[in-house]
Amino acid sequence: MGTNTSQGPLYSFYRNRVGEPDTDDEVRGYWVFLIGLLLGVAGLVLFFLSESAVGADGFTLREGSIMLLAVGLSMLVAGPVIRLPLQSWATYAAYLGQAVCFAAVAWFTVVFPTDWPTLTGNQPVIFLYAAGLAIITLAGVAGSVIGGATREALETSEQRTSELEAELEATRQERETIQSELTSDLEELEGLVDSLHTSQAQFELYEDRAAQWRWRLRHRNGNVIADSGESYTRKHNAKKGMASVRRNALGATLLEIVPEPQEEPEDALEAAPLIPDMNDESRATFELYEDSAGQWRWRLVHDNGNVIADSGEGYSSKQKARQGIDSVKGNAGPASYLQFDPASFEIYRDSAGEWRFRLLHRNGNILAAASEGYTRRRDAKRAVDSLREDVSDDRFETYEDNRGETRWRWRAANGEIVATSGEGYSSRSDAEEAVERVQRLAPEADALDVGLAAFEVFEDEGEEWRWRLRHRNGNVIADSGEGYAERNKVHDAIESVKKNAPGADIE
């Protein structure tokens, strides 16, 4: 019958005294046998204590002893059969045989002692009781022979149950991992919301000498940090222009216009791609596949057949690859550009909500990193500026850590450690070479405030231009997959990804 074991005092006693049951019938059969044994012993005791019922009228002690013996015998026979792991029909047959025996005992109480001949007894009652015992016996024999594969089926079922339990545990762990990642993302978003502070500037709306309306955004230090650029014939239109800036400036991305050697800056500005319309239908599809090494990867394929982005690395499971796709879809659109020529500073917010910086080379290596986090973005910017302005030898210190590796650190004028190597080197000479690289590259390196992610444009060793999309946690979540001969081509590729990735379907 069923393989699930129930709860209750009888089952608890069996588990504690006998062992863990495989089926419910194993416990039931045990108790049927045990109760039958007790009833049989009680019947024997009463039988020896009773007298003959010949000539008696009504219920006698002899009649009670025979009833207990008959019921106990049927239960003694049925208990082991029920306890065996047989086919369900054999178990039901054992129960049926026991019911027939109980019916015969009930009939016995009606005919005894008046219709119970001393020599032969009541033949119909005896026949009915024997038939019940025969049914129980045949159920045990036939169930063992015909249903011999029951134990194998039970083991198969148990193995399948174990596999399902392992699958459930893996799913539970994956759910906890996803929940942890979602919690981390939520904390990052909460940190971003907290970082939005009260503006230190105000819009000024005024009428110029030509009776045209203009606006400008003036910082409290008096500097004009933005203006309308053009005039408006109506005051209402100028207000609409200010409202558009307020609505779009906060999430606006950065597109650096770099003209080709023979190109005028104005021409390069005219050729710059516009930000894609989020309502435009995507013309690309994410393809999810398993590579020859058994790892899951994805690629973004345009309708023209070109692969415009790929995962760059493999994932251990299909679910993690899908999470990677979701990360690209959510971050590619608003991501800014980070130019490497050949290194740039990234200013980002870590998982703890603190602002940090790192100096990245175009090959992806981190040349320098903040020694600590800052509560305000501008403090991280000041640290970058101080590092770029003074890279003299006396600011750098090389030392050996507790693992025997050589590292460097940069001290500001106030003695505080601002930047470190981020990694150890096997020798002091390697650490000194790393310091020289920072001294050479840091002063000219650009700095970019990174949102959730940023596109990094760089030239590889083969002198081809490539891009990669790096999350602010440092992980590369997508790359170009191929190189481009011209720098403007890689910008076109990035814009194609920004336009098509957010709305692309997954196959």
C-alpha cells in the first residue's frame, strides 16, 4: 500500500522500539500481530480456568475463551501478511480474510452452546472461519509469488523520493541565493535613493535684452552650471524647457564625442547617435545555450544575424545565465561610457552603500583601489583628485603583508592612506613597477561616476577596439565578443546593444 508513514502514538512507539517503518502497513501488521498474540494468550488462560458449557444457558467463560482464541489466531496469521511489503491487492485480501474470521466468531456467539454439538461442532461456522484463514494464507503466499517485485518497486520509489528531495533542497538553496541577491540589489537601490540630496543650485528664469525668455542653473557659489542655450518667445515655453531638464538630467547617460583624426568636431557631434526610444521594438534576441564544457552561455543576436553581444563567460546553471541576461537587460540602456586611454578612474557605490574608486586599465586589471569607503560621493572624488595631482615617490610606500606578498599604498599629505594596490605581488620589484604604472597613468586618467553599470571602451593587444559592460560590483556582465577596426564602430555597437537589449526576447 502507501509508502508514507503517519503520525500517532502507535507509530511513535514502533519508531522508538522497533525502527523506522517503510510503509504504514508495516506498523499496522505489527500491531495486529501483537494484539492477536495477547488475545490468544488471554484466551488460553480463560480456557483453562473455565468449565464445560454443556447444558449452560447464556454467556459462559468457556465461550469467551474460545472467542478470544479464535480472534487472536486470525490476527496472528493476518499480522505478518499485512506487515509484508506486498502488492495492495494481497494486503486487502488479508484484511478481507480477517473480516471473514470475525464474522465467523460473531456467528459462533449466536449458536454457542445450544446449537454447538459437542463432537462435531457447528460445521457452517467452522467452515466460514476456516475460509477466512485460507484467504489470509493465500494472500500471503500468492502476494509473495505474484508480487515478488514489490520490494524492487519500493526501492525504486524510495530512490525517486530521495532524488526529488535532493532536487527540492537544491531549489531551496537556489531560492535562498536569489533572495539574497534581490536583498542586496534592494539595499543598493535604497542606497541610491538615500544618496539623492537637496540641490545646491537653483533655476533662474529671466528675460534678456531682446525680450526673449531664457533660464540658467546657478550653483550657490555663483557659477552658472547650465543654461537654456537658446531663447524662448514665451515664458511658458521656457518653463517647459526647465521642466524637461529636471525630468531627464538625473538619469541621463554620458556619450563622449571623439572625432576621427580627419573629422571636424561639429561633424562628429552631428553624427552622434541619439538615445534609443524605449518604446522601439527590439530587433535582437537573446540566445541561451550550453557550450561543449557543459556551461551555460548567452549571446544577443541581431535580426541580420550578427552577434552584437555575448556573456563573455560561462555559467554553472541555466538559471544563473538567465539572471545574467536580466542584469544586462536592466543595465545596458542607462549605462554610461568609460573611455580607457589607456586607464580610467571609476567612482562607484559598493554593496555596503559606501563610495569607492578604482583605477582600471583597458586590459581589465585594477591598478589601484580606494583603501576605504566614503559616505559621500564628493569625498571619493576628492580622493581621486588628490591622487592624480600628487604621484611623487614620497607618497608611495611598499610593504610586505602577513602572507609574504609585497603591496603598495599611497598616503595623502595628512598622513591618511587613500589608495592601495588592491593585490599582492611576488616581489618588491613587481610592486615598484606597479607604482610606476600608477604614476604614469593616474594623472591623465579620466574619472566617471558609475551608476549600476558602465560600458568600457578599450583597445586590445591586437589594436582592435572592444567594449565590455561592467557592473559596479566589478563583474563583467557582457562584452562585444569581437573587435572593431575603428573606434566609431564600437560606439555604434554599444548603441545597438543599448537599443535592443532591454526589450529582447529570450530563446
